[in-house]
Amino acid sequence: GEKAFGDWKADRPGVRRLLKPQDQPKPNVAESAANGGGVTDRPEDAKPQLPPGFSIELVASGIDSPRVVRVAPNGDLFVADSRANQVRVYRLAQGSAKVAETSIFAKRLTRPYGIAFYPPGDKPQWVYVANSNSVVRFPYRDGDLEASAKPETIVAKIPASHHWTRDIAFSPDGKTLYLSVGSGSNIAEDMGAKPKGGVEAWAKSQPLGEGWGAEQGRADVLAFDPDGSNRRTVATGLRNCSGMTVQPATGALWCVVNERDELGDNTPFEYATAVKDGAFYGWPWYYIGDNEDPRHKGARPDLAGKVTLPDVLIQAHSAPLNIAFYSGGNFPADGFPAEYRGDAFVTLHGSWNRNVRTGYKVVRLRFQDGKPTGEYDDFATGFVISDDAVWGRPVGVAVAKDGALILTEDGNGTIWRVTYGG
């Protein structure tokens, strides 16, 4: 209910929230707010706040734009430094946040974001990188700190305007490359009222809920063979799936999604969800089920009743960017407590379209027997200093080989290592 909305002042490790579709307020375009990040320098000795028993150490700072972080089979941290157009590698000393070696793996990329190793498992031969406008791959051998060859383009001509964060993941069997492509606008302002030939004809020839014009192939999760061939659409209506991962327990693909703006402080909810093949999640005509966007009123009555409801609802305008399931370490000695196993961590980059700040934290999604309960807990908070000052904006999250949790934030360009019992 409303008690779960809150703001940064109510955030602290251990606070648990449960949002349900009926908790969502009615849209109110008149109440739309603009309240930017207000990023400031990190105060001396400032660090994220964690639940009792957890410790956090700074791995690196002063990075231009550390975003997605992924862990190589040998334990190296691959970090997309998006604004610098490069991928960096950090090799940590065993059981430590101390950097033993660091290198730039690849340069001259185009706003790189998603990173994936192929084939999945202990002996990958390639590192795939999602640029804003393409997916490329580099040859890889265990322990490589620099790419040994120029990038090979696997998927070309991805539209890159507006939402540019492209994430990638491989199915457990290695046969499918998933690619998320966010929308080119807030609510399809440039799409046009109707496609050529009319909506009815379009709907018969396209995946359920597919946009047209400038939005065709966007707000989608796409799939390819590992060589970039055999393009197909997995799901539509996902306004901006900025983070993807595969759930180890089930093999299901999961997305965290930034929903639309300018419908009020608490509408619509953001979400994390298992991505169902052939599903339509609502954008731009509907949101969180059959709630019709008033700015598209009456435009697609044919889609009413066909919108898939997402699995975990997150407070509006939190801006979830990445997700990682906790499955690392030898429990409980070398990792987090056993009850964390199977849960997921989500980074919330923080609001702009809200009168009072929310987000700017890392949360834990609760799972039971592989299924989400719908609840999420504040895990890492303390990135906000005041109503108009923020030092950290969480982006990347990954589980290290030793069970530590790795976090990145791009407000001050830092990387952190979270452990338990230290």
C-alpha cells in the first residue's frame, strides 16, 4: 500500500516492501515532476550502508562511467565504462578488494553496456559486448586482460537513440543470444497514429503488441543464434529492459524494466520479471496489466486483456538498471548466509520524475523455491546525502567467484566489494 512508497529518508537496510497492482495510484499527468540527480562528490569515508554482518570495501574509484559488471570464469571483473567507450578488467587479489592487475580490454566502442561470455561455462572462447548500436565479440582465452583481435560485429544496425543501454545474456545451453532494446521515446511520441495498412493488418503480421515506425523492434527483447543470425522477438512492450540475467535455478530469462514517466510520483510501478516467450508487457498503450495510458486512450482496444503482468513490482521512478541472482560461493562459509541463495539483487539508479527522491540503492528480491514472493528488501543504502544531493547511483551488480557481491555506481565512478562476516 501507500506505506511502501516512501522516499530516500525511509530507506535503510532490512526495510521490506511489497507492492501489488491495486496499490498503484491513478495516473495524474498534472502532477509530473522534474527532479534531477544532483550528483555531488563522495564525502570522505562515505560508503554504502548494509545489513548487520556485512562489510563493504572500495575496489576502485575515479572511473568515468562504470556500468555493467560481469565476472569471467577465472574471477576477473569485466566492467563496461560506457562514457569512455571501453571495457575495463580488474583482477582482485584472492579474498580481497585490492586490485592486483587492471587493464583496458577493449577501446573505441560505442557506449558499451552489456557483457557476456560464450559459450557459457568454464571455458568461454568469446566475450560479447553490447554497444548502443550493435553487438560485437572478441576472441577470449582464460585470463586475457586485453583483446587479442579487433571486434567482430554479430548484430548490426540496432537503433541507438534515447534509451541506449543494451544488455545481453545467453541461454544456459548456449544456443540463444538475448538482446534488450529499449524504446526510442517515453510513450512512442514519434511512432505515428497508425501503421501503413492500418492497425488490424499490422497486428496480424507482427508479434503481439509490436510497435511500428520509429519504435519497430524497440521496447523488445530479441533473440539470435550466437552468430547473430535467426533474429526473432521474444517479448514486447518492455519500455526499457536495462538489465537481463538468467535465473540459475530455472533457466528463465529475467529483465528489470524502467517504466514510463510523467504520470505522477507513484505511477506506474517499475518491475522485475521473468520474460515469457510471446508475452506483451504493455508499453506504450498499457502499463502493469490492463491500465490504459491516458495519452493513448482508445488507441489499442484489441490489446486489452492481453497484457502480461510482471512478477515483482518496484516503486515508481526507481530506475532499476541491473539484476543478478545470488548463486556464488560455498555456503555459508565463503559467501552470504544460506537464506540469500536463490534471491536476486537489483540496482536502482534513482528517480528524476518524482518530487521526492527514491531509488539510489540496491535491493534484494525475495524468492521461495525458485519463485518470487513479490517482496524486496533494501540491501545497500546511503547513497543520498540530502533532498538535493546524491553521491552514488548504483548500476552494476554481479556475484564474484568467492561469493562476494560486486557493485558499481556511476555518480562518482566507483566499484565496491560486499562480503559477509568480515
